[in-house]
Amino acid sequence: MTLTVPPPRVPPAVESGGDARGEPWDGWAGWYEREMGWATAGGAPVRLLTGLRFDVLVVPAVAGHAALRRVGPTGPVALMGLRMSLLVAPGSAEELPGLLDWLEWGGVALSLTGLGAGGRITAPPPPGRPAEPGAASWLRPPRPSREQDEAPVLPAFSGFGSARGDAPDLVRLVDAVATECHRARLARARAGLFHDEPVAQPLAFS
């Protein structure tokens, strides 16, 4: 007698291109494009394109948390695993190497990189939607444009950001992040962990 084993069951949401809770991935893309005006790349998972409405600083999460405690309010911040993405004004990634040199961090090994034109990060669920453990999620979520009078406030060079003081300027943020990355690296060395976490590449979190 031959027994036929049925294939494993797949949740309907996954079959239709969604998450485990039933929301379609393209619904996430539509939310970001409609509510935030951010460009996305479809598929599963949806990705947010950098270099258009924002750039991203990618750092180890432990260093990012320490830096956020120092600088206070910032722009949107996302988490994915052991990495943190801090959204900053477009063009910031291109300025990052020169800014680090100016702040006398040039030549110091830091697990800090910038994503600008051509980069992307995995889109966390829109604010208010639950995220799977370990998946991309918002630590400091963006606010839809209809809830404020202008585009999302992002850290930028003084004179190019918001006059409301909702976010630190880019110099202050980068200096805080670089300092905490260096401290984290020294702590790892003291603990006998001599290998840094890998630096994110242009397709980080994809």
C-alpha cells in the first residue's frame, strides 16, 4: 500500500506574498510610498531605497543605543538583529568619510558605514504593525507626512536641517556614533573578542 504524504501547509498570507500575520508585502510598500513619500523596491521583503529622501548610518546596535542616549531625539531609527540604521538627510553618506576625518576619526577602524544612492534597507513593518522577533523593526518610527507640517526631520549639517531642533545636526550625531563604535570595539578587545562585526555593505539588511 502506497501512502501519499501531503505537502507542508503554507500560511495563506505567505502564499499570497505577505507576512505571517496576513498583511501583504505590497501593502507595506504602498504605505511607505503613500504616507511617507519614500521609494521602495517590491518583493518579499519590501526594501526602502536610500539616497533619495534619506541616507542611512549603519552601526552595531550596542553602539547605536549608547549614541542615542547621548544625543536624545533623532530622526527615524530601525533595528535588525545586531545592526541599527539611523536615517539621516540625503547626501550624508557621501559626506561621511570627510566628516570622520574632520572629527579626527580618520584611520580609526569603526563599524560604521553610510548608505546613500543605490543602497537599500529592509522595510520594517509600518508603525503600529507587529514585527517578528529578530526581523527589521522601528525603534524610533517615522511619522506620516500628514501628521506634521514638513518632511520628516532628519539629522543634517547645520543650516540644512530643521529649525525646530527636533534632531541633532549630522556632526554631533556622527561624532557620538563614532565614539560609541570605538568604545564598543575597545570593550570587545578587552574581552578577548578581537574581530569586529562585519561592516554593512550597500545592500545591508537585504
